[in-house]
Amino acid sequence: MDTIGATRMSSNKEVVQHLFGDYRAEWSQPDFAALFTPPPYTEKLVHPRPSFLVGGRGTGKTTALRSLRFDAAYARSQASDFGSDGLPHYGIYVRINKNRVRAFSITELCPPDRQRAFAHYFNILTCIELCQLSSWLERDRPSGTPITVHAVAATFGLSDVSDPRALQAALTSALAGLELYVNNGGRTTPPVLSSSDAPLKAFASVLADAGYLKEKLLFCCIDEYENLAMEQQSMLNAYIKHSEPPLSYKVGMRRGGLKTHHTLDEGDQLSTPDDFAIIDIAEERFDTFAETVANQRLSSAKKRGVPVPESLADLLPDMSFEEEAKGLGCARVAALAEHGLGDAPAEVRDWFASLPDTRSYFLQYWHESSGEPLLELAKNWMAKPSEWETRIGNHGVSSLFWLSKGRKGARIRKYYAGVGTYLALASGNIRFFLELIDEAIQSQLGLGWDGETPLVLYARAQTESARLVGKRRLAQLEGLSERGVEIKRLVLAIGKTFFEFARDPIGRAPEQNSFVVTGDSASRAMIQPILDDGVANLAFEVTAKTKPTSELEMKDDEYRLHPIFCAFFEYSHRRKRRVTFRASSLLKLSTRPSAALSEMLNTGNPAPTDELPAQLAMFTDFYEG
């Protein structure tokens, strides 16, 4: 290969290495406008009514809210040849810093002073953003009416301040003074505190009077609302409830992040749909959105001359059932069944020989599953082929997991490949989806790619990527919340249980991967906060039960591990059948994990240590107590 060709190949590899690497909004500021894809709920989000955007970490809340900020919206509008006048709204963005707002909860100030100080803090944050918007508007439209902020400055007790830049400087200084006042329990010089949402309303009026709003909306985007204490949410709930056009609030939070519907007045509650709309990201056509995002990145690479496929489906080829069975060693099991039919009548042996290995192995699987004689099953299959095709349809996926049983040292015991599989593993989380593809690219580059032929991520690379992302997510659980260690224990135990069910499905319903919790009320009350926190931090997903089984089960709660863990623990990513775990068993994981696991498994023998996948063998000490 000549020098030019080698350089081109190296450049192509470098591009694809970073093609899907930016899967956090915070990482891609220079390319935000180019990479941003409007989510399917955009029309709901830009509605004049206040909105709560609900989703776990990585579902795109921050990206969606940041896209409403004036500079990001303007950068995107340039691609459509619109100026700032073409924007239907202007937005500001405030992220709730957990460490800073916590200071208002633990300060020595009395409750009324603490509330007033927090309101003043929020007013300063939002008005600093509005000052930046005002300066930007004056730069973008120098012929427009100058923005005079006397009225806003007055709400902060500031005089002789009329310029947005001067007000921003004064507010930045006031913020430092307020933080010192709060952190020292009021022992420094008390600041002049602004009143509730008065500064924001005054600023909206100033912008409207200067002619910059006209019929435009002014969005105040608040991210990570769950970081606020209950009394702080009550304060901002009042802002939201009593907001009026052109000002509207757009709030991002995790599931369960709205800790109270109360406002400052206990009798005055924030209610939906009267006061705000809820946008649940998980219910907003994620699959179409995720594919659009990925295809846009492929298109971007293709424009740069990089040999990538036209579509995501070509980048992430799926595996048929037959291809996967063959890759997992079905021929070995088919040979075992053939040996078992050695003394069968000639017509049975001939019939069996006519079946491909990807079908004939299933006879051995059903023989071990049902305990019925191999010959009788073969005759039944010969007589009723359509019934057996239905049986394979119901139990085929389970049989693929069973194929790996006893295969010590097998690198891959189940494949996770294809766009549909990756969408299911991501389960509404755009960051997980892009991370899966990114890691699959890195894996495929490690396996080999010449940099000139179109890049294809084969099943092995996709599977190794899914396993790695699940492992990384598991490692992160401990640091996500105060209950992180307890959540990780639950995930390890439940994941191992589902692995055992998948490895040895004999005698049980196929693809058991959801669970409900039963037991005495005291045990359920103790495990519930851990499960709730796990749901908030994307360790679990929860849905309404489809088939209640007893009075003792938790009401309306059917859980499953987040599908991102499926490849790590090697069980089915398809939402299928559920099992029941006792709350007392789950609680026992913190003191006697081996005993708890025995109770959770209920029947069957755990895989020997030397037959555990390498990723689970790392946790042998935990599993054995």
C-alpha cells in the first residue's frame, strides 16, 4: 500500500473511532448543531404550557433542554437560513447543582430565611442567563432597541444599573455573597433578598417592551429537578404554577423526581394537566428517533468520504435463528441426538438425517426438557411437524442459551446482534444506544478492518460490545446514589438468577426475566426504597403487573433489570415471563448472599464455578457468600 493509501486508511479509522463517541450532550459543544436530532416529542416540549420531561440518565433530557437555549437554537436555525427572528422562542438553561442546593437545606438559617435565600439564589441564576440572552440579542440585532434593565435591577435592590452586562456582573458578585451568607449560617453581612419570581417576570416584561419577544415564548429550562429538596421544589412549583406567557418552564427530571406537588401554599398544588404536561421519554417513539440519530452520523461520515454503510441495518447486521444456532454449536447436540436414535427404525433415522442441524438439535433439547423417550418424540415430530414448529417458535430462544451449557471456556454463549436487539438493550436510552454502537466499532477495529471496504460490525463485535457496556454500567451503580451498594447487590443476584434460568430452562417456562416481589409488609417496606432508587438510576425498569397472583404481591409493580445488563448476565433481552422473589430473600443479600441466591433459584443446581462466564466468575466471592 502506498503512503497516500495508508494515510487515507488511517484517517478513515480515526473518523469511525469517533463516529459514535459523543453520546453526551456535554461532550459535543462544537458539533451540537450538526449532531443534534430533534426528538419525537419536540412539538410537545415547545408548547406554551409548562412541561416536565421525565427520563433516566442518558435518555436525552439534557440534550433536549439545551437545544432550547437561545444560542443552540440559533445555531441550528442557521442550517435553515433563519436568523434569530425565525426562532419561535428564546430559552435559557439552568442545571440544578446538587452540592450547591444542598447547602440551603443544611444551613443554620431558620426555615423562612432558608426559603427566601433559595428563591433569591434561583432568581440570580436565571437572571444571569437572561443577561446573557439580552447581550446576545443586542449583538445579533444591533439595530434593535437597547435593552434597559432598571426594572430588573430594582427587584434585586440594585440602583444605577441599566445595562445587561453590568447587571450580570453585579449578580455574579451577589451570588458569591449569598453563598457565603448561607454556608456561614447567616453570620456574614445579610444580602438584600429578591422576592419569589418577581425578577423573572420583570425581565420578561423588559424583553417584551424592547420588542425582542413580540409573539415569541421565553422558556426557562431547569435540568435535574430531582436534586432539589422537597421544600425547594415547593418553592419552584409555585413559580411554575403561576407562570404566564411569554414565560414558560421546561423541567427535566428522573422518574420519581417530583417529590411534592405542593407549592408554598399547602392548599395550592401543582396539578396535571391544568398546570403542566408530562412528557415521558420512554413513551415517545424511541426506536425511530435512535435510528435517525445513528443514520445521521453515518451520513456525516459518508460525506467525509469514509466507507460506511448507507443504513444502520447494514452496519449492524442481524443474525437469523439458524445462523445463531450454528454459531453456538448446534451440530454437536444434533450429533448427540443422532447417536440416541442409533437403534431407531430406518424411516426415523432417515427422517432425522433429512433435518438440518439447526432443527434436529431441538429434539435433544426437548428430550432433556420433557424426560420423554427420544424415539417417541421423533415419531411425534414426524407425525405433527406443525406442532413442533410452534414449539420451536416458543422455546427456540431458550434452547439457544441451553446450547452453551457445559461448554467450559466458551467465549460467546449467546449472540446479541442487530438493530432491533440494540434498541431493546438500550430500552429508551439514547446514550446506551450510541455507546453500544461505539464499543462495537472499537471491537470490530480490534478484530480487523482494512479502512477501505464498507465497515460492518459482525455479531461477535456486537456481542462483545453489549457485554462490555453492561459491565461498565454495573461498575457505575455503586456511585450513582446513597443506596448504590445495595442496588448493585440486587442486580448481581437477580442477574445471576436469570442466567441460571436461561442456562438450564429445563422444567420451567422459557425466557423468565421479569419479577414481582412478595412477602410480609415489613420486608416489602424495607426493599421498596432500594427498588425505587434502582428504577430512578436505570438499574431496573418497572411496569404495571399484567397478571396479579396474590394479595401479598406489591401492587402494580412488575420489575426487570434494565436490558442493558442482559448480555453481561447472558439471558434473553425480550420481555417475556416473570418469576416471584420474596422480599426477605432480597434483603438477605446484604448478609447471606449465598443463602439468598438459593432461595431465589428455588429449584435447579447452580452452574459450577468453572462453567461460569468469565464476567460472572469475577463475582464468585459474592455469590458464594
